[in-house]
Amino acid sequence: MSGLKTNNRVIKWFDHRLPVFSYVNEHLVDYPAPRNLNYMWNFGSLAGIALVIMIATGLLLAMQYTPHVDHAFDSVERIMRDVNFGWLIRYIHMNGASFFFIVVYLHMFRGLYYGSYKAPREILWGLGVIILLLMMGTAFMGYVLPWGQMSYWGATVITNLFSAIPLVGDSIVSWLWGGFSVDNPTLNRFFGLHYLLPFVIAAVVFLHLWALHRFGSNNPLGIDAKGPQDKIPFHPYYTVKDMFGLGIFLILFALFIFYAPNYMGHPDNYIEADPLVTPAHIVPEWYFLPFYAMLRAITFDISIPFTGIVLIDAKLGGVLTMFGSILLLFFLPWLDSSPVRSSRFRPLHKQFFWVLVVACLVLGYVGAKPPEQPWVTIGQIATAYYFAHFLIILPLLGRLERPKPLPASISDPVLKSDGSGASQAKPMEKA
Amino acid sequence: MADSANAGQGGAGHDDEGTSRRDFLYLAVGAVGAVGAASAVWPLIDSLNPAADIRALATSRVDLSPIEEGQAITITWQGKPVFIRHRTAEEIETAEEVPLDDLIDPEPDAERVIEPQWLVMVGICTHLGCIPLGQSSSDPKGDFGGWFCPCHGSHYDTSGRIRKGPAPRNLDVPTYEFADDTTIVIG
Ligand code: HEM
Ligand code: FES
């Protein structure tokens, strides 16, 4: 690429000293992207926009919010009733968290389907998993801030997870709390961290994009671009496509904000926190439900057979399973041993991928149910599948599966699309 | 790291294994630096632990006389709920009769009380910290007639011992003593 083209002398002068304009040009304008990207490639930019929306609305909320157990709940109610457009800003922030997760989950499943985590994009994928972990921490601590019943009891249950750690568990929990229960010190530090972490996320997003632009985007065929004929400049082709996707996103987002702002929330969080009364049924926000189901799936101790010596009790087992389900994703690039990226050419992987999707949805459903039969067993089966998918099925598929023939290049299936069965790519799906 | 340290080939201090005095200095300085950094970080980490005013939270004094047999009250101690139950003879008997082999966390009832009719426990589920139901007469009391934690389904018996469900331990008994026949001091 020839670099920045401009006649504006001020821009030239500035760019010579601090090349931000060249940088933007290189990464957002001239940047060569595969010509066959489909709509599943929209979710990355949407996630970025969601992060900006969260930081902007969060900043305004922070200016009206009081992080003290005696005032937090009332200050949020004041935002809702008295602050000009406070209700709007809060509803954007609340539903924004949900939409952020929707977008990021779709973005990740896209990566799973098209094998975007494979060499040379392992670091890119790992940075994405780090972003997910940071988002989970941020959303969890944000949910504590309005100091409703679900805030308080969610915080209690989740911080208590750490008490499962042998020996030091209890000291860690009281260190997290800054006291002997979730209380004012806890609320204060959660507010501080909730403010900080989104900026850490922004920094990791920067690294994520840096890693992305080293080798460029993967694409629905999963094969490397063979030359300039396989690529088109990001602007205007993908800026336009991303804007269109943003329009759809904003319509759906607005539907929730204006017509069903509390649909994804829990009514108990409009009751002020009461440390002496646990709500009958504690459920986390929907985006944590699959993980919550895995936590509760381990209802049995793991012991050395015939000795009765318990190695891992049910509580620690649940915690390890839950965290393990995410940590596992870091190793995915090495667990999946198939050299073919896209599931379009992997008939078996494609089917197992959809089983995994179903298992995750089932886990989400079970996570919202009380811990009774048949949900316990169903949750255990889905949890077992989740782990088997990554630890057993993927390594075996790489050896057993016979992939379909790959097209010679990205433009190849487009040019001879009529009749030839070489690919299912919709011709010119993109540009 | 030896590469750059030994750039000036054949420098003094080489021994046979190719390590140099400079390598040793690097290691020593690194170790001292790490210890220094760790001790500088400790105050920062420790500042997050419970502060003196929170640790100093006083003991709680409770008058038991208004609690009728079969009744239970919940008081707070160090911000945590404490269950105090005036047990009936029947409840005491069922608690004492259970064979220890049936228990997940074996502990005889006698070790959990000072006076058998007064059961005093921290009312926090040992699973993940919810407050079990069973204090008021209309609450579900679980399969063993004591307490039931609705969060993930832990059942406690009339001695507050875990019998079924994911909780690993019996409900904790705080340290307390009788100040007189009808007053206890917790903590
Ligand atoms: C990664 C981005 C973020 C996520 C996922 C997120 C998530 C959340 C969630 C789920 C809530 C609870 C909403 C409710 O039920 O009321 C919340 C509340 C809050 N957040 Fe954020 N947040 C983010 C960024 C920020 C930032 C950057 C700030 C400050 C500059 C902020 C400030 C606040 C405040 C003050 C509240 C309490 C007011 C309320 O509950 O509506 N947030 N956040
Ligand atoms: S917190 Fe009581 S069963 Fe989980």
C-alpha cells in the first residue's frame, strides 16, 4: 500500500511528526482484507463499538453514582427517576452489557466454526480469551454496584467460590471482601475495579488487533490469500458492511432499551440488598448461566477408588470445572490437530460444532433452573460433552476426518461457482 | 543472558562450565531485587485485608430468655447472621441418635452445643455462602428437619450438620460462652 494520500499540508506536517493519520490509513482504510468475508465477520467491530458505548455511559453513571452500602441503591434509583435522561443512560449501560456478550459470543463461535484460532493466529485467539475473562470480571463487579438483592447475593456466592481453594481459601475470601462478609469495603473496591477494567480491556483489544493485522483476517474458506486478487481494501468495502451491521445491531439494541429494558434483568435486583435474607432463587445474569450450570454440575466428590480418600470435594470440583471450561480455550489451537481451518471442508467437525452449540444452549437453560432433577443430570451430560468436545473429539477428528478438497484460492470458487461443487461459498456474497 | 555478559570474549572470571562472575552478580542482584519488590508490594496487597475498625467489631451479647422452645432467632455478629435455636426435646433426640457414619462431616451433636437446648451457629451455608431457610416456622426445613439452602439445595439436620447437597461442612459454630443462664456472648 502506498500509504497516506492527502494534500492537506497541516495533516502532512502533523503526520510527519506523529504518524497517526498514516496509522489509521494503514489499518482502517487501505488495509487489505480477504474479499469473501461474510456477515459473521461483523461482530469484531460491533464488540469494539459496544466497548465504547459502555465506557461512555459508564463514565456518566459514575458521575451520579455513590459507592456506599447506605446510598448505592438510592443513588441508582435517583439516576432512574431524577437525573435527566438518567433512565436512558442506565438502560443503555445495563442492556449494553448483555449485547456486548451476545456479540462476543457470536464472534467466538465464528472463530470456532472457521478455525480462526489455528496457526498463525494462536496469540490472537488467546488474547480474545483474555478479553472474555476481563469482560466477565467487569460485568460481575458492575452488577454488584446497584446493591440490589441479586447484586449482594451474586457477589456472595461468586466470591465464596474462592473458599474452595485448599488451605488459603478462607483468607483469600476475606481479602477479597476486605471484611467478614460482602460489605462496604467490597462495594468500594468493586467500583474501583469496574471503572478500571474496561480500560484494561481496551488495551488488550489493541494487542488483539495488532496480532490480527500481522497476518490479516481468516475467511470463510479458511485458506490463505494467494495474492492481491484475493483481497479488497477495508474502505469502502468493509466500512460499509460494518456500518450496515451496526444499523441492525442498533435497531435490536433500541428495541430492548425502549420496549423491554428489564427483560434480561432480574426483578429481585430492584429490592435493596439485605444481608439477612437470601432470595429464594439466585440466578446470575444470562451470559453467565452456562458457566453457572457447569459449577453446579459437579455434585459428587472425586476420590481414590476403594479408599474413600477425597481428592477433590464437590465444591472445589465445581469451581475447577467452571474455570477450566474457559482456560481450556487457551489450548484449543493445539487440541484441534486438523490442518484444515474452515468447517466448510470438515464434514464431521461441522456436525460436532453444532452439537457443541446445542450443549452450550442446554447449559444456559439448565443454569437458570433450580438445582433439581432432571436438570442436574442434563447439566452433567452437557458439561461432559463440552469437555469431551475439546479434549477428545477435536484431537481425534484431526486424525480420523477426511476433509473435502480445498479450493485453489479465495477467488477461485467465486469465478467458477456455477455448477462446480468445489465449494458452497455463495458467489460474491461479499462485495 | 550470558551472551551479552560474555560479549568481551575470554574475559576474566570464566570457569570451566562457561559461567562467569557476572552471571552470578546478575542472579544475586535479581534475587535481591525480587525480594525487595515483593516486600514493597506486600503493604499494597495487605491494605485490601480487613481493616482495624472492621477487625475490632465487638462481640455480640444475646438475651435468650424471650425465645420459646421450638423458636429460633437470627442476630448479626461481625456482619454475619447467627442462628440461635431453642431446640425441642424431640429435635435434640433426633440429632443425638444419628450414627456418625451417616454424616458427610462427622461430628456428634454434643460437640456442637454447650447446652443441648441452645443451638448457636453461623447461619451461612458452607457451600457458597447463602443463608439457609428454616428459621421461621413457615420455611422449608429440608429432608432432615433442620435447614434447607435454596441456592444449590443443601440440607442440614437439627444439629445444623450437612446431610445432603453440595455443602462440604456442617454449619459453623462460633465461639461463645454463657454469661449467665440466659445470656450468651458470641465472639
Ligand atoms: C466492559 C465494559 C463494561 C461492562 C461489561 C459493564 C457492565 C455493567 C453492568 C452489568 C452493570 C449493572 C447494571 C445494572 O444492573 O444496573 C454496570 C453498572 C455500572 N457501571 Fe458498568 N460496565 C462497563 C463499563 C463501565 C465503565 C467504563 C464505567 C465507568 C467509567 C462503568 C460504571 C458503572 C456504574 C457507575 C454502574 C452502576 C450504575 C448502575 O447500576 O446502573 N461501567 N456495569
Ligand atoms: S450456597 Fe447453600 S447450597 Fe450453595
